Amino acid sequence: MTLQAIKWAGGRLEILDQLLLPHESKYIPVNGVEDGWKAINAMQVRGAPAIAIVGSLSLAVELLGTTFNDKTVLRQDVEGKLNYLCSARPTAVNMKIAAEELTLEANRLSSDDSISDAEEMKKQLCLKIEAMLEKDLNDNRNIGEFGALSFLTRAGVNGKVRVLTHCNTGSLATAGYGTALGVIRSLFHQGKLEHAYCTETRPYNQGARLTAYELVHERIPSTMVCDSAVSALMKSTTIHGVVVGADRIAANGDTANKIGTYQIAVVAKHHGVPFYVAAPLTSIDLDTPNGDRIVIEERPAVEMTHVGGQQIAASGIHCWNPAFDVTPAELITAIITEHGAFTPGELADKITPLKKSL
């Protein structure tokens, strides 16, 4: 049974505080947009799909607790709060896309004469937000199935495969099941996974704290390695493929993901190991032509200098702490979505009609 990072029922939102994992599993309430912004910014919730869902649901919580008498006022309130939520962590595009979609829906409902009043408009908006939760779960399962098929087809082995992943892309980063970790889950459930390797993912240790936690929880055969051990691992062990998530994918296939992804892709290329990106369509930003245009969030130095509140670095040292890096499209074998796997070169042509149909 996969972990549940987001609980939503009866207009009440709770999230699993990921800062406390793996030592403590504690759900905290999110009572509105301000709570949602803080939880995203502080990384109590993280992972591009989960950020969009929690941000949007935090808006629903606030709307359900407020009475509106004017549709225009409601529309303006929704647009302002969505823009604010987008500022919590700017690199992940899913929140931006969700904000654009909900803003368009608010504008449509506001101008629709068949929607008699603001309270009915509010109800329709909240129903749309709720649907995002179920859609993300279904999309993740499809990503897992398509990813496993693509992985096994390219690996060309009769037996089981060994897979490496980086950062956390499982139930804790999504509505459930996961993207890249969802591919590993699908391989495991099909009896095709020999072993999964996860990195520790410094400096925030999402791999050690979260991915390892999920793998152990589901009894998936797995081993954690230091970020700096990936090259040695690929030299000493046959790795059939790397699969990672994405916080934003540019139109040309360049992909922003957790810092350290780029160097793993370089090493994989050197060793002839296929490198996959698993992400929903909402992580693909066709308005961004290439990776050079992706804004990279920089995190506080304390995340590097301290672990668990204990200082490990020399006082006074300067730190550079980008949260993400960009893997060039030429290093990516395929991008796995809920609609299938695509090479970076065919991404724009294949994805554009799919996104327009949503």
C-alpha cells in the first residue's frame, strides 16, 4: 500500500509533514492559502505535482470558508491568491499551469450568465480543484505502466532489471503512486525488478529521507548510494536504466530536476545507460523554448551547512545552493508521460495537441 501524503475530505486538507520523515509521520492542517504557501516554500510538501495539488486545494479550503456575494470579487480573489501561490517555489511549473487553468475557469464562470451567483461559481471552482487530485493519481499509474513498457523494451533482457533513481518522485511527491518511482513500482508489481538504487540526494537528502522510506515501506528490493558513488556504481554493476522526475520540461526536452540530475545523465551517457524522465503533461512547459530560460531556485545556505540542526561546515564559508539543474535534451533517452513515451525531439509536435485537448 502506497503512502498518502495528501488527505482531503469534506473541505479539510492535511498534508504529511515531510520535514519530519523518516523519524515521525505527522499530518498537519492546511487552513488556507497562507498555510499552503508556507508548506510549499518550507518544503513540508514538495514534488512538482504535489505542489500544484496542495496549492490548489489550499485555495479551495479558503474559498469554502468564505462567503462571496459578487462573482467579480471572487474572480479577482482567486486570481490574486493563485499568483501568490506560484511565488512559493518558481521552478516547478505545475503550480503555474494549475493557476493558469483555474484563472481561466474563474474568468469563464464569472462571465457565464447561467451561473447565477458567486456561491455557485465558488462551488464549481472547488469541484474542478478536487478533480485534480484524482486525475493526478490516474496519470501517475499510466506513467508507471508506459514507463515500465518502455524500460523493458529498450533494456532487451529476459530477466529482471536494475534501476537507479534520484531525489523523490513517489507518493510523497504526488497525489499517489508517483512518476519515476511509479515506473519502479510498476516494474516491481510485474515481477520485472531485480533491484532499485536510490541516491541520498544532497543537500536536502530527499532520497535518504523519503525515497528510501517509500522503498522500505513497500518492501521493494533496494539500496541507497551516495550521490558521489553513481559513477562507481555504473562501472561495477549493470544498471539497465535511470529514471528521474521533472520540475519543468522545456519545449525542446531540456529538463529541470533536482540538483545532481545533470551529472547522473552525463555519467549514464558515458556508460551507455538509458536515461528516462517521467512526468505528467503538466510538467511540460511549451512556452519555455529551452533549459536556458528556466528560472532555477536557489535555497538557503543552511541547507548545506547544517544537517538535522547540527552544523557540519566551517563557519564563514560561502555556499552556492541551487535546488535544481537542467539536463540537456541530448542526454535524455525518452520522456515518459501519462500518454506514452516520447523522445525529446518529437516532444513539441506530439504534446501540443494533447495539451490542447485537456
